[in-house]
Amino acid sequence: MTPVANVSQIRLERRLPSYWRVTFDIPPVNIFGPKNLAPFNEIISKIETDEQVKVVVFDSAIEGFFLTHWDFLAKPEDDPGMPPGTTGLQPFPDMLARLSRAPVVSIVSIRGRATGCGSELALASDMRFASREKAILSQWEVGAGLVPGGGPMARLPRLIGRGRALEVLLGADDIPGDLAERYGYVNRALPDSELDSFVEALAMRLASFDKKAIAKTKRLVDIASLPSDAEIVSEWDAFIASVGRPAHQTRFKALMDRGFHRAGDVENRLGYYVGLIGATSARDE
């Protein structure tokens, strides 16, 4: 086993030349933001170009959180000023689109909250496995007056159907692991005690197969199932526009006043709190 590379709180471990792990370790609750773009892009580039890697598993070192939302409190100096990527998309959706098309099997192992960016990474990955007791997925943004920006409108209906996608996106509520499995949001929800061993066994199995066969099969499935980049462009533009809208600013302040962006009950039960804020806002309008 090769040493772990520490890349600005996103750790890359080469367990085998053919099997890598990427671990999010961004205390306290795995909020993803501008300062994480460059190291994440570096990892995606390595996944795309390494000739030996066949499978990559994404997981978390933070208890209760796989990967959460965008860092809305990022400072201007945190922005690396990255131009659009090779797809023509803005950096974060570009990295997700490239991961989807990489000639490597991408797997997310979800223990804790995969909300916003975490859900979008899961949707862009090839396979999703979740802890039945501890996984929570959500696209919470509409409840805070936002439009999701990382591609869920393009990807989620293809995965779970239009009606359920609208329930997830417009309902903006927490989706526990067992319901996520029934909807097809994840491949399987496993007992928490079995999640690690299942994902490890699957990753090792895939790592033993021929890379050209994996890549060719995945590319043909991609033709039938992946959205075009053009479908995702408008999502990011709508997300950026929605950040400045009064409806979001009012709801964002109410969430911040209750503890959003900090370890605590709001981050632990974000679906409940965006519903609470929505009901309060509706009474005031």
C-alpha cells in the first residue's frame, strides 16, 4: 500500500495501483468550497490520466458527513480563479462531468450526509452505496431560495424518474438511506456494519478486471445515460443568479441565525430547517 497524499483536506490513497481511495476530511462538517477546487481538480486529472487505476472510491473521515453544501462564507482570497474546464463548464460541474466520463469506475460510499455538493458528486459517480442507518441524501437548495448548480436536474430524472426527481429537488428534504435505495437514488443501502466490507470487496473485484474492458463498457453505457454538458450549463448559471435573489438572502440569514454553516442541529437536520424557514417566510410574505 502506498502512502496517503495529503491534498488540502482531500486525501488520495493509492491502495493498489489499480484501486484508489479519495477521502474528504474538511472539518467540521465537510463543506466544499473554492479553496477545495484546485486539489479536487488535481485528483480528477490523475484519475483521468493514470494508466493503471481502474476503480476509485470516495468516502469521508468526518463522522456524520459524507460531503455537504457549497461554502457560502468563502473569502475572496479562497477563490483560485480557475477558468472553465475542458468541458467548457465552470470548475465544479466540469470536474463532475469529467469524473462521469473517466475510463475508471467511480464509487461513493456514503455514511452521513450527502447534501448539495455531496449529492451532486454521488449522482456524477458510477455507483452509489449507502449506510442504511446513517446515510442522508438531499438537494436542499430550493428550500433556501436557491437553484441547485452541480447537475442534479440533468442527472437525477435519468436515475429515478421525473416525479421522484421533482420530489427530491422541490421537496428539498432529507432522504434517508433506505428510501434512497427504494427510489434508485443509490444502488444499495446496506447495514452500516456491512458497508465498508461490501464496498471494499467490490472495489477489489473491479480492480482485478481488465481496464480496457471496463473503459469500453462504461463508455457505451455513458452514451445511453449521461446528460450533455449543455444541459448542465444552465444549472450553474441559475445557481449563481439565485444566490443574489432576495428570497435566498432572507432564507440564508434565517438559517445562519439558527446555526447554518456550523456543527450543530441545523447541519444535522437541514431538511427540517429549510422547511421551517420556508413556512416562516410564507407567513411573512
